[in-house]
Amino acid sequence: MNIPGVHIERIRGLGYTESEARFLYIVAVFSGYFTLGQFRAFTGASYGKRPTSFAEKLIEQGHARICGQARRGSLFHLFSRTVYGQMEKDNLRNRKRHSLGFMRTRLVLLDFVLSNLAYFETEQDKVNFFCQELGISKEYLPATVYESTAPDQKTIRYFVDKFPLFVAPSFSGLPPVVTFSYVDAGLARPSAFASHLATYKPLFRELSSFRLVYIATQEAGFHGVRERFQSIVRRPLQPDVSIEILRYFRIRRKWDNHEYIIPVTEDLEFLRDARERFRNENIERLYESWSRGELAETELRAQISDRKAEPTIFFDTCLVRGDRSVRPEMLATVTGA
């Protein structure tokens, strides 16, 4: 993470040391919530005067409040517009009050971030990486549309979950791989992970390789997640693509020729998904040639097989211990591509 020195100096101007200012910057960007245990782990401080003095400065200056108890210590919320303003981030949602589930998720997320600071920091950093460096269209990025108070005005935000996203060295001598994450603080329903994967699947399809790390505070949280990832992501992204495209062509031709007397829900759902998945000029040309009978199925399969290699997909789990002095522990190695 590239923390601008000018922002650190501005926070120091509020009466904080350099290490305190760096910690506050990371908290503001990624979490909004923290414990003194996390502060001690980041700075290497022990129990006693240093963390106590830090907490007192935050409370006395009205920069943070104690909003509950977490893991044998107080839970702090960094909310002051003054602090966020020093880093030109006074519009971040982390300043606002949140639910217990949000706070717990952000604490787990902060544990993971503090263990390795090489993350894309902002929404724009992530958008620039995928769109400018990888050449992926914005339409494939996970997006949320917010309605405006003004008529016919909407705001599109990307990566609103704010889970850590970074490029990390891969395994077995492979090139660096873009790494996504999902944070399970123990309160979400199992369906939440499935919904998250569905939101990201259009982007996953555009990548030749990627990794997803499932982060939880208890080993029990990992139950069934690998299988869910396999069924929602790995298997759909690693089939014989020619079979999928040929099925798409057959259903699309029936639809275009008005051959459906009674709509078949399964076919129409597949058609809707496939139109998005296979929307490009090459596929359109293949469809036109195939539908006119100019392209045999064997030739179609051969051309499709040549156009895109099977993606390399990794899945890991990461256990964040309740003890703040323990760094997140990677429990699972790569599950092969």
C-alpha cells in the first residue's frame, strides 16, 4: 500500500506519532473500527502507557469513540471528519455508524490487511487495474447502482464490499496472480458467500487466472465453502467451452426463429446468461456462419477451442485468530487449477 507521506504528516499535525498516524490511515481506509490489540500488533507496542495514551488522545480530541466490546477489549470507531479530512477521505462510509455485523466484518478485514499491506487501496485503484492494466470493460466489474434524489440520475459504485484485493506471488513458479477475498465474521448466512461469488463471476470470466481467499475467525466457518466455490465458480468457468457455446447457439436459434410455443424456463435463463457471457464480435460471427449452415459443428468446436485457454483458479482459506498478537494463518494451500 502506497500511503502518501503528506497525509501522514497532516495526521501527525493533530498530535499523533508517525506510527499512530499510519495506523489511523489504514483504519480509515479499510475499516473504521479497531481494537487496541490491533494497534499493539501493528506498532509492536506492549500493554501499558503507549496504547493507553493513543486511546486517550483519540477520545479527548473527539476523533474516535468507544462503541462496544470485542475480544477482551474495547471496540473503537474512528469517525472524526477532521481525521478523515487530513487524508482527503471525509466521504468514506467508514465514518458512519454501522451494524454489529458490519463492525465484526471490518475487524476481521483489518486483521488481514495489517498482516500484508500490499493492497489496492481505493475503488478507483481497483477500477484502473482491471480496466487500464488488464483491458477489461467496466461492465464486467462488480457494481452497485445507487438511486439519486434527482430524477433519472444514478450513481454506479464498484467493489462496494471493500474486501481486500491485491496481486500476490502465486505458487509453483507461476506469475503473480490477482487475489480476491471474502470476509466471514461469523454472522452472515451461507447464502451470502454464494451471492458474493455470483456478483464477481462476470469479472472472474474475463481473467486467465485468479485466486480467492476465504477469511474467517473460526475453522467451522470453512465448512462447505470450498464445495460452494467449486460449484458456483470453478466448474462453470472450466467446462468444455465449445459445448456451452454450441448449446447457446441452438437455444438462440430456436428463440430467433420463434420455435418456443411454451417457454422453457431453463433454456431462457441459460440464454440470458449466455448472451452476456459470450457477447463479443468473434462469437457473433461464428453464430451467423453456423446458423446459415456455413460452419459445421466439428469446425465450430475447433475454432472455439483455439480462442481461449482454460483459466487457472486457486482457492484458499485464511484463519484470523482471536488473539490480536497472532497474524492470520493460511490454513489451506492452493487447490489446483
